[in-house]
Amino acid sequence: MAFLDQLGILAVTPGQIVMWAVGLTLVTLAIRKQYEPLLLLPIGFGVLVANLPLTELMTPEEGLIWRFYHYGVEWEVIPPLIFLGLGAHTDFGPLLSQPRLIFLGAAAQGGVYVTFFAAHAFGFTLQEAAAIGIIGGADGPTTIFLAAQLAPQLLGACAVAAYSYMALVPIIQPPIMRLLTTEQERAIKMKKARKATAREKLVFPVVAAMVIVLLVPASAPLIVMFMLGNLFRESRVVDRLTDTAQNALMNIVTIFLGISVGATMSAASFLRAEVLFIFTLGLVAFAISTASGVLLAKLMNIFTSEKINPLVGAAGVSAVPMAARVAHKVGAEADKKNYLLMFAMGPNLSGVIGTVIAAGIFLSMLQ
Amino acid sequence: MGRRTDTPTYNCFPVDAAVSIFVNGIIGVFAGIAVLYVTMKVLALTAGRLAAGSPPRSDKN
């Protein structure tokens, strides 16, 4: 009975049914709660279809989604293209006008390294620990980029953890921010900065790409594309390219990235105790990153006369622009007239750069 | 002749390796960011100054 042998329904395993529930939960969260819908929707669907038996969608050399994954993610094509689009969306003005805030983005990488160390102490290999730690950077494409190279077996779990926590920034960060600051500190009004000139914005992506790649060559694929996208934007002579990078290209690669990452989450690879552990460690990484950004801002206030509202330090985790909005919102609770959004965008952008540098350092030491 | 091995050196002393990556990582990130800070300061001193008599530029984006 060859036909019966080909019936998928007879080959379903209990683990696959559980994964259907996981996939449908992600799809539901994306649609009903709008938690990072651009990514979680295709990821959830990818989880669902990859766990339908006998489809061979992820069969090496044959499966359709395997090809997306292999040529898009394993070949390191899609995450840099996402960074091209992010660069084309980014205005470095808030950072250029307040350069000192860039250090808050570095501090927020504290969670990455503390969690890396903790994960390794709990028995993960160095490569796996790096992939888990980078979740604390709250940068989805960087997490995928690093995990695909160092620990592909953890890619799905790390990516879902990263995007889930990015979506949950408004829930995770405020309690930590309130715990580490006083009402008086949250009400600090920062001095309005000068406005960055168009020339500064134009030169910055070129110089920054050179500087970062000269220091951490392994970060080149992400940082080069990020700064190229930004150069498109700031040059103002390639509007078509800017528009394509911001919209059409970004949307296309997001589809392939989402479904590819989701499809890596087979029952065999995902339904393991260590995945739950990865989610826990990822949350710890995120919390420590938030705290270290806030604490560095407080430390800087000891040495500087122009006070920094410590809440903007929490925006040093990437999660652009959600983390900056959260900093603004928590600040507004202390003083409704305190407008922190533009100040928080500086650390927010430096957090992206900091996470890319951290990923580059992991790659150069572990690959 | 020495034996060639594909085993990464770090697997020999994993705790030392983790400490090394931890320390190097944090120093590396701060060093990279510090260099960018200096770069931005230099940019502010050079490209950040408007030419005398030129009107302030406003952003289109």
C-alpha cells in the first residue's frame, strides 16, 4: 500500500504536534499581540510547516526551505542585507550630537559577556555560550548571524528568544529601570544638544565602517552593509537605492529569514531541556544588559557636570527604537515634560554597533 | 613532525578560554566604542562646523 505509506498523517509524532502548538502560538502572538509580527509570523509558520511529516522541506540539498536557509543564512547573506536596510533607516544625528552617550551602548553589552560566561559554566560549549550570550544584545539579525556560524543547532531557539525579548522590551525593562534609579534621577532633564550637520552624517558611515572593520575585521559583513545603507540615506543622491534597501529588499529578505529560521526548529532539535535553559539565560542576558547601561549612566553622572538621565542607558540594548521609546515613557512617568526619546536614540544606535562588535569578537576568537 | 589537529586550542582549557573571551570581549567592545567616540569628536570639530555665513542646514529625512 504505497499510497498509505505516503500519508503524512500516519507519520505524525507527538513531538511534532507539540511543535505545531509552538508554531501556532508564535503566529497568534504575531497577529493578535503584534509581537514583532514581521519576524514572528514567518518564523511561526516555518515552525509549523517544518514539523509536518514527509514534506522534506528541510532535507539537505533537496528541500525548498533548506535552500533558503543554506544560501540565505548559512552563507551569511540575509543578516547583512537586513543590516543594509537598517542602515538606510538610521539617523545617526542623535548619536553624533551627543558622542558621550555612545559608551552606554558598550555598557549594555555587559549582559552578553556575563551570560556567555554563565552559559559556559552551565555546560554549553564556548560557541554555544556565545550564541546564547548575544541574545542580550537584543539584536535579531546579529543573533542569527552569530548563531548560524557558531552554533547552528541552537539557531532557532536563539532567534526566537531574541525576537521574543525584543517584543517584550516594554515589559522586561521598566521594572529593572525603576529598581536601579530614584524618582529624582528619572526626572533628570538632559541639556539640549547641538544638531549634527549634514556633512557629519555623510562622513560618519564611511569613517565608522573603516574604523570598526580595522579593529574587528570579523564584524565586517554586518557593519559594512549597515554603514553602506546609511551612506545611501545620507548621500541623498541615490533615493531609489535608499528606498529599495529600506522597503522592498528588506521585506523580501525578512520573508526568507523568518521562514528559514522557523524551519530549523524541528521537534528533535527544539524539544530539549536546554532550549528552556537558553530562554532563561537569554532573559538574564537582556536584564543584565539593561542594568549595566543604567548603571554606567549613573557612574558617568559622578564625573560629569552635565547630567545624563540614567534611563537612557537602558536603551543601550539594541531593540531599535523600542528600547528608546521605553526609556522615554518611563522618564515621562517621573516628569511629563521630560522628552527623552531623542537622547535615548543615541545609546540605542550605539547598542547596535556594540552588539556587532561583540559578535565580531566572538567570531574572531571562536571560529 | 608535529601532529596536526583540528581541535581548537580553547577546548584544552575551557575555563581559561571563557575568562579570556570574557575579558577580551569587554575590553574589545569598549575599545571599539572609544575609538568611535574619538572619531565622532574629530568629526564634530571638522565636519561639524558650518562654513561661515552659510545657513544652518536642516534635515530632509
